[in-house]
Amino acid sequence: TVVFVDRTNDDMGQLAMIWLRTGLMYYGLNDKFKVKSAGLDTANKALSGLTLLKKDGFRVTNAQGESLFTYSVRYGSGSWTINRKTLESLDLDEDSSVKVYVQDGLTDRNAEILFENKAVIAGEMVYVASQVDAINKAKTENP
């Protein structure tokens, strides 16, 4: 399990999650990893950064029948329901999860990826997915 963490489960963590899931789906690895996002706290406001996904062919809509500020994100055969969650609410297995902090100053443990801006997240996460694919292939070919 990989969890992208920011302060309020805002756009940075959500976009990183969506783009890594998309990259893993491209390489056929989406069933091998759980990718989530969470915040230390949550905010009760819209995730306006999700509109960036529309220019890349995603469909972003309000999830009908769900709570306010819950979205449905679709791309190809992939579909996700997106809403704000706290890190505490995920009930993670600490031995098999990696928390990747996407805002500066949140932790001194695990991993940090500090994005320059929201526009670079797509390229960074697809690159990470390609590296995971290369590692997976190397392990399969040379067990």
C-alpha cells in the first residue's frame, strides 16, 4: 500500500494517487498495489485541482448519492471514487505500507516527494510507475 499524505487530503495527494494508479494500470500492475491518499486532517471544501485531469481525458463528476465533495473520476477502464480521508481512518498495516508525504514539514520519516506545482504531478507519477514496472520485470526475469 502506498499512501500520499498532505495536510488536508487536498489536491496534491489526490492527484498523485490518481496518476500513480493510472500509470500502474498502463503497465498492468494496478492489481499488485493499493494506492491511496489521506490527510493529517481533512477540510470540508471542494477539490478544485481535480479539474486539471479533464485536459488529459479524465471524466470528473460529482458522485451521485455520495456525500458532498465526493467525486467520480474515470479514465479508460479505470474508475475511482475520490473524497477526503484522514490518515488515521485508513487503518494501515505499518509493515506493508509506505507513506509518501507531498508537502514539506509534515514528517521526518518515510518518503517525501515535494512537487513544484500540480502540473508536474502527472509526469512524476507516470515515471514512478515505469520504474516500478522495470523493477517488477527484473524480479520476474531474475528471481
